[in-house]
Amino acid sequence: MWNRTKLFFRGRGEDIRGGMVAKIVIALLVIYLVVVAILGIYWSSEPDTFSVKEQSREVARNLDREMVPGFTTTATLIHMVETLLNKPGGYITNDITPPGVWMDNMPRWEYGVLVQVRDMTRALRKDISRSQSQSAEDPDLTVAEPQMHFDNSSWALPSTETEYRRGVEALKRYLARLSDPQQPRAQFYARADNLNNWLADLETRLGSLSRRLSESVGKQSVAEGLAELPEGETAEGYKSVQTPWTQIDDVFYEARGTSWALLHIFRAIEVDFRDVLVDKNALVSVRQVIVELEGSQQSMWSPVVLNGSGFGVLANHSLTMASYLARANSAITDLRELLSQG
């Protein structure tokens, strides 16, 4: 009888301990999920805009250098990449652990910034740092440009962050040589043709992005390969195009990242290309682009990207963003025409 009683209480004790362990595991899991959710919300915050002039002055003071033409653009490019790497949560696109692996909006924002960094770095290497087509390429820019084109989702061997930091170091070396008062061994040709070449690439990128944003509500599009519609034909020659609802926020945040990067680049261009812009009466067009890009960076008060129909009750954030980018692109078209004039 005594042995049976001991076995009974021993079994009860094991059940109680097992229940306590289960409760502790559940509590720890809940705490973990709450912490991860809070981190995810914090890491999803977009970096604030910054003053390119103040940032460049600070860099110049640290280097004890003068702000020569090209200094502001290069320093701005460096700071944008460092923002990608050092913002809350760091660079998230290549994360393989929570909460980064669950996030999709911030990786798309990062991609939007990265595309503009790549385009400007390529423009520096291909055109702006060379006096003519047969001039030698800058040695540091030949390192920086391919580094910025490294796979944006590699997490190891090597990691994306490591390769981008190498690109930043190459840009810093270029900046130091560009601003060397004793013997400048780097060049920055702030010419109209160099700026126009970069703007031509940008015009197509913004046009494509505006189209993708406007497709959030769906529209009729002429089918590819259709030369002309036969007389009397109506809907047969058209197809419906609409962004899948799972990708609407991805396109929107890519556009937000794109406009964030372009806002700072155009502010830097206003400084470094000021003489040629004044000469071509194009300064107003640059400022108009900046105004439109500033509008695209207004704070979002909705926790989600709304996708109301064109004239519906709810707002459509994608169409609003498309409107800002389309107006900026129109100002870029005017700017290119002014720069092309003799």
C-alpha cells in the first residue's frame, strides 16, 4: 500500500513539473515572438532624409579638405551606402533569421536605393571622371562600381555587407584624391553631356517604376506584337494588366527607396553642377525635381499600403507615389532638353 502511494505522488509530481516546463516554454516563445515583432516594426522605419551640404562639410572638415566640384556628390553617395549598412537592423535583404527573414518592405526599399547607387557609381566611372571616351578609367572607381553591383542577397562567403564596404572604401579613396590640394589625381568633369547621360538612364527607370505603380488598380494595355488594330476591333487587341496584390507594397517601397536616394543625389547635383545648370538656365528644372521627390517622402500615416480604386473611397498610395515620380520625370525631360541646347 505504501509503495502504491509513493508511486502515485511521484507520478503527480512529474506531471506538475512537466506542466510547469510546458508553461515556461510557451511563455518564452510568446516573449520571443513579441520581441521579434517589436524589432521588426523598429527595423521597418525608413531612414530620415539628411542635408547633403552639411554632411559634405562635415566630411571636408574631417579630411581637412576643400569642397571641390564632385565632393558633395561623392560624399553623398558614400553616406547613402553607409546608411543602408548602418541603419536600425543594418542591411536586411540578406537576413536569414527573424525578424529580417520575414520582412519584405524594407528589403524593397533597400533595393530601390541600391539601384540608384549603382547607376550613379557607374556614371562616375564611365563618364563623369573621364575627360573623353578614350581617357583612362579612375582606378578606385573601377573597384567601387563592380562592388556595388555585387549580389544584394548574399549572406556569407562573402557577405553583401563586406563587398559594399569595400566599395565604400574605394569611393573614399577617390574622394581623398579628388580633394587633394597638393596633387589632385582624380577628376570630376561637371559637364552637361555627362549629366545628360545619367539622366537618360534615370528617365527610363522612373518611367518603368511609374508604370508599375499605376498598375496597382489594373488597366487595359495593347498586347505586345500587335502592329495595328483592324478596323472595328475593340477589346480583342487589349489585355488586362494589374500588379498582384501581394506585390503592391513591394513596388511601393521600392519607389520610396528610389525617390529617397534620388532626392539626395539631385541635391548634390545642384551643388556640383551649379555652374553648368546656371549656364543652361536649368537650375529651376533641378529644383522642380527636388520638390517632387520631397513630396514623395512625406510620412505615411497608414500602417499598410492602401490600394483603393482610382476614384474609390479608400486612398491609393501607389497612385499617389506614381504621380510624384511622373512629375519628377517630366521635369527631368525638360532638364535634358535644356542641357542638350548649345
